[in-house]
Amino acid sequence: MTSHLRGGIVCFDGASGAAGDMFLGAAIDAGVPATIIAEALDMAGIGGHRLGHEKIAKAGIAATNVTIDCTVDGHDHHHDHHHYRDIRARIENASFDEDTRRRALDIFARLAAAEAAIHGTSVDDVAFHEVGAIDSIADVVGAARALAELAPVACYAPRVCVGDGQVRSAHGILPVPSPAALAILRDAGAVISGGGIARELCTPTGAAILAHAVTAWEAMPAMRPVAIGYGAGDAELPDRPNVLRLTVGHPAAAATADVVVEIQANLDDMSPELCGHAHAALLAAGAIDVWWTPV
């Protein structure tokens, strides 16, 4: 059950950057069911069977590692590319719920706008290379479905580390952060830093997901955390765990309030096993105390 995760505050810690698979791993690790992400991949015509996830350790931190199988008929389609207009049509025609569709379209629109500006072409004519591969499309669709499930009222991130140096792409050697990632984060008003590592930490897909989700590039507000997830990145970093942390919480109740309201109810035929979940959900919603008595 994810009801205790819905409608809360989501906070991102991007000290090791961000990528699409890292976001999916963090969301699953925090409690978003992998099954609903797989269902979204089925609806997009990608195939939910492509989604794999497992617990691994990144510099001593247990994290969820997400993989997307890019093979089709025995051939690797990791380097395929698609035009933005084709991806947009696929999402518009998929049987998503409207919130998932809106989020997926917005994330891809940010990617397309950045690519169009960089290459001096129209948005509809943008040809995605790395972002147009099966795994990147799956990352965006999966992220949109996970965010729709969380339905956060606000998302915070104090900063995201983008890395330094150079990265090899379909367009040759590019500076880090990549032009697309940098443009997306600029347009979102993001706070960024290099992070002191000479490698790409924030991918364009990761930048677009954060740009879509984050409502305030500020430190975590006062809240009661109810779930924490760590999403694993691919590389082993020399000085830190390569993980994206996602924390879900609810606003902290003011324990010093002048007025305290007590709510009582009699519940008929409620399974005792559900009391623990109700206890946690009520505290997460801001209750000062919760108790129950069998009668």
C-alpha cells in the first residue's frame, strides 16, 4: 500500500547527481511498487518485462539498482534514436492516467526544447539519440508514473551536482555538464554545483525529471519523514556513494499549538493487522498521538 506516501513532500539529495534509472531506483526503494511502473511501460508499448531491479550496495549504502533490457529479437537497441514528435504521439496515444501522461509529456518537452535550442532546429524535428533509446524512454515514462503515484504537494532539492570534464556522446566529445542538461537545469532555475568529480553526474534525462518535479530549489523543510529511498547509479565514485536519495514526508505538526483537537471513532469489523498501518499514516498526517482500544 502506498497511501501513506501520497500527497506528501518529496525531497531529493543530488550530491551524486541524477539519472533516470537512479530516480526509478529511489522511488521503488521508497515504496512505489515496481509493478505499476512496469504496467506503465506496457501501456507505452515498451514492455514491462524490460524493467529489472535489485538491491545492491554503493559504497556501503544499500540502494535499488534499476535496469532496462534494451534487446529486441536478440539485438541491442540501446543506441536507437527517435524523433520527439514520434515519442510525443506514443505518449498521447497510450492508455495512461492523465497525471502520468501530463508528467511524461512535460519531461520530454523539456528535453526537446533544450535539444532544439542547442542544435538550432524546430522542436518537432528534434532527433533524440541517447534520450531516444528504449531505456531512456522507459526512464521518463516510469518516472512520470512514480510521480503520479506519489502525487507530491511540493518537491525540494537544495542542489544537484552535475560533474566536470568531458563525456562522449552521439555528437562527439561534449563538456560536462552536457549542453542539454545544463540548459534544462538553467530553465528550471536549478541550483547546481560541479561536485568535484571529473565525470558526468547529471544526465539530460535526470535533469529533465528533476526540472519537472522540483518546485523549490531549497533545503528540506521541517517535516516528518515516512519513507526514504536510495537509487543506485552505474559508476563507482571515489569519494561518495553513487546514489540519489528520495525522502517522502509530511509537514510536522506544531506540538506547541494552543488548541489540540481529539478525534474518536468506533470502527466495526476492522482487522487488527491494519491498526499499525493506520497508526503510521495518522502520525504522518500530523497527529500528535494515536492509540486504539479493542472493545
